Amino acid sequence: MQFIHIQMGKKITTLFVLLICSYLIKAQELRARVSVISSRVSNNVSKNTFQTLQTAIDNFLNNRKWTSDVYTSNEKIECNFLLNLESTDELNVYKASLSIQSARPVFNSSYLSPIINFKDDNIIFKYQEFQQLDFNPSRISGNDPLVSNLTAALAYYVYMVIGFDGASFSPHGGDVAFQKAQNIVDNAPSGNNISGWKAFDGVRNRYWLVGNMLNSRYDAIHDIYYNYYRQGLDQMYQDEKKCRSILLETLDKLDAFNSENPNTMINQFFFQGKSTELIKIFSKAAPQEKSKAIEILTRVDITNASKYKSELK
């Protein structure tokens, strides 16, 4: 009987551990696909180093708990992180661009709408094969700024991905994540040619992006994100015509926001990767509505102005 009791105890303990593991798997926020490209790195570095780095980044992004929220498997945020490396004159130090893409599902459809499609060209870091990728929000700079700069940048964009996803589902729904990203900016590594964390490092960088989202002067941008995704795209299955009108009103508000706050980073950031989606939405619009869409889009998304004119005519 004592043997049976011990065996039952082991089974209950095992079941408890499995339930905890299942909960932790559910809890993670991201479903991130990671790519490390090393074609521009000199041949005297083992290619295994970069495969190891890719695996380390994958584990860093997908296996870490970033928030206190619980995400089921269906709620995980679809995203891509692509790190494109090149050599420097210093041993084990690399310059890189980091491309981040994220999307969120549109309700009652299989479509994923892009939220982030951004390339950060100002990544520099030190990495040796099998090096641990550590991140401590209380000690972001670490002992070596070049070592910690990679994890700081990755963590920053994780919080921006989570933040913009939250902002698309509820008004100011991403603010907690944006605050965590701001904490990284405030305590970011410095020196050693590290850039992108300060106001004077450029007009479109990590400093300005999260700053735009937390600046009360730009509060309207939160309504714009919420209205575009939750009030517009998510309701398309019910009444396409009505939702297209809501989306046009939202773009009109974004146009007004841009006029009042010219050259803010968030305006350009909003449109990256969205031209194909917007053309598909308004290609079915009535002539008058389509004409207004062309007028607004060519003004607020200058990069794709000719595309809107030719494909929405």
C-alpha cells in the first residue's frame, strides 16, 4: 500500500509539472521566426557561429516571458526578426541591420494584417559562439555595452511588437509594453559606436519611436491604431462598406495628425508594409470614396504615392 501511495504521489507530481509547463508554453507572447544572415561577414569566422547565434536569438525571443499576461497558442503574436551582419575591424564585433515584422489576425478571417515592417540599420554588438544572451531590465547596460547592446535592442523591439499589438485591440492597450521599451531607452548601453538610443542619433530611431507613442501630445495616434484595426478591419466581415468608411475616416484623422505634427516618425512607421492592404481595401470603393482615398494616401504615404495613383484609378 505504501508503494502504491508513493507511485500515486509521483504521478501527481509529474502531472503538476506537466500542467505548469503547459501554462508556461501558453504564457509566452511571441511566435517569432528568426533569421541571421552572415553573407557579408569575412570568411575567417566560422559559419557555425551564426547558426548558434540564430538559435540563441530564437530562444531569447520565444522562450522568455516578457509580460505578466497569458497568451494562448492562438493569441501569440506572429513576427519576424532578421539580423543581417557585416564584419568590423574589431574581433567578434559586428554591425548589423535588424528587420522587424509583425502582424495580427483580422477577426473572422485567415488574413494577417501587418502592424510593423521596420528596418533598424544601427545595430552593433559583440558576440562569441555559445555566448549567453542575457537581459536584465534592472541592469540593461551590463559589464560590456557592446555585448548587452544586442539583447537591449531585441528586448526593445519585443516590447514594441507587443505594444503595437495591444494598441490595435484596445485604446492605449500597448502602454505598459511601451513603458518597458522606454525603460530600455533610458538605460541603454552607450559608447563604442553604439547609436539609435538618443535623440541626437537621428530623427527615426528607437528613441523617437517609443517617444511618439508615449508623448501625450500625440495621443490621437492611439485612437488611430485602435480605429483602424479593431473598429475597421475586425468588422469588415459584417459590413464591408461601413468599415471601409471607418477606415477612410481614420486615414483622414491620420492626415490631420500629420499636418499638426509634421515629420513625426510614427506617421511613416504606420504605413510601412501597408500599401498592398490599403489598395485592396479601397479598390472596391465607390468612385467618390476611392478618389478621396487616393487624395489622402498620396499625401500621407508619399513613398507609395505613384502606386496608389496607378492601382486605385
